[in-house]
Amino acid sequence: MLLSGRDLCLGVVFLSLLSCGFSSGSASDINCLKSIKASLEDPLDMLTSWDFSNITEGSICSFLGIECWHPHESKVINIKLGDLGLKGQFPRGVMNCTSLTGLDLSSNKLSGSIPADISRIIPFSTLLALSYNNFSGTIPASISNCTYLNVLKLDHNQLSGQIPGEIGQLSRLKTFSVANNLLRGPVPDFVVASVTADSYANNPGLCGGPLKSCRSSVEKSLNCSSPPL
Ligand SMILES: *[C@@H]1O[C@H](CO)[C@@H](O)[C@H](O)[C@H]1NC(C)=O
Ligand SMILES: *[C@@H]1O[C@H](CO)[C@@H](O)[C@H](O)[C@H]1NC(C)=O
Ligand SMILES: *[C@@H]1O[C@H](CO)[C@@H](O)[C@H](O)[C@H]1NC(C)=O
Ligand SMILES: *[C@@H]1O[C@H](CO)[C@@H](O)[C@H](O)[C@H]1NC(C)=O
Ligand SMILES: *[C@@H]1O[C@H](CO)[C@@H](O)[C@H](O)[C@H]1NC(C)=O
């Protein structure tokens, strides 16, 4: 029997819906969690529920710290792995959880830098919480391309350098904290978020915004470093 062009088209549409909804989406999210587990050290054996030996549709949704859009579909909406004693670097495999809206890795022992391409890894996240770890290096400017962020918590790490001014452009940001790091220089000018001095506490050289003006701190450092005439 010959199929008409229209039937063929409908068939193609139906097949691609099937593959998007049930295989490639889930496979990608399962890869995501496999990669996260493989890249983190778990000295306290907190991720024993992350067992990939008999995966059925939706079974990853009962893994510790994993929330799915729907309980019977392997599509992850939130990853909440706070306070589990995890070690290692930022788990880049998160990139394959393509429908993720929240990532909380706070209060672990993670180290290394925050990936420079963070906006490709969590493009739709409304929450990024990396507080109370040991992340170092600079805060990547590309965080400003995570345009859905409501909450950005980077406090209690070893982050250094300046805070990228672009972060001030995040138009949905409500909560921002970088307290207890090694940051210096001017704080961003926030277009919507109202950020208080507490969010900047215990950094060696931040200025501007709710803190002392950058002008006076520049003068002071000039006074200190210039030899007397
Ligand atoms: C895999 O899990 C399903 C659902 O939990 C269960 O019915 C099945 O017996 C399991 N298969 C094996 C080989 O453990
Ligand atoms: C995402 O999954 C693909 C396979 O689907 C894999 O090749 C790639 O390495 C994964 N990305 C990361 C960052 O783990
Ligand atoms: C944190 O990282 C620094 C290097 O960036 C290292 O010297 C220090 O030991 C680490 N601290 C912890 C608690 O892991
Ligand atoms: C944000 O994304 C745009 C478009 O992809 C790019 O041109 C820009 O450089 C990015 N900004 C940062 C700070 O990475
Ligand atoms: C720096 O020196 C200038 C004049 O030399 C003085 O007016 C200013 O108050 C000094 N700044 C600080 C922070 O001490």
C-alpha cells in the first residue's frame, strides 16, 4: 500500500513526539544523573539510592535529592544535594538534565572553579545555590546569561577577583549573596534586586552599592601605596 504524503508527515510527527517525550528526554536526564554520580566523591555513601541497575520510566525520581516534573517521567526539575558531604568539582553532567530549574549543591566540600560556561549548563535555572563549599577562582560573567535566576547564593567559598557587573542585569533576581569569599572591587549595580551589605560581608575589598564608595577606597589604597613626597 502506498502512503500519501500527508500520512507520512503525520507519521513522522508522531514518531518524533514519541522519541522526544519518552526516550531521548529521559535518556538524557538519566545520563545526567549517571554523570553527576560518577563525577562526585561520596565518602558518606549518601547516594546509594542512585542505583542505575534497573531503571524504569520515573524510577530516577525517587533518588535522594531528585525532583521530577511528573513522578512517572524521568525528567528532572530540581537537584537538591545540600549537606551530603560530597567532594569533587562542579558536576558538568548537570548539562544533560535539560529541563532543570534548580540546582542546590550547598554545604558540601566541592572545590575548583564555577564553569565559565555555566549559562550553557543551567540555562533555565531559577535557583543556583553553591554556598558553604570550597569553590575558588572568579565568578563567571556568563552567570548573567542565566536569565531566569531568582536566587543566586555563592557565599562561604574561596571566590576571588571582582564580581562581574553584568550580574546586576539579572531581571528576576531577588536573592544574591557572596558573603565570606575573597572578592574585591566594585559591587554590581542591580537593576531590580535590592542587595544589602550583609550579602557582601567578610570579603577583603568590595566597595560601592550599600558599602563604602569605591572612590574613597581607591584614594585610601593610593595613600597607602604612594611614597611620601
Ligand atoms: C525492575 O524494577 C521493576 C519496577 O520496580 C520491577 O517490577 C522488576 O522486577 C525489576 N527487575 C529486576 C530485574 O530487578
Ligand atoms: C551529555 O550526554 C551526552 C550523551 O548523550 C554525552 O556525550 C556528553 O558527554 C554528556 N555531557 C556531559 C557534560 O556529561
Ligand atoms: C579549599 O581550597 C583551598 C585551595 O583553593 C585549599 O588550600 C583548602 O585546603 C581547601 N579547604 C578545604 C576545607 O577543603
Ligand atoms: C551572553 O550570551 C550572549 C548571546 O549568546 C553572548 O553574546 C554574551 O557574550 C554572553 N554574555 C556573557 C557575559 O557571557
Ligand atoms: C587620601 O589622601 C588625600 C589627600 O592626600 C585625602 O584628602 C584623603 O582623605 C585620603 N584618603 C583616605 C581614605 O585616607
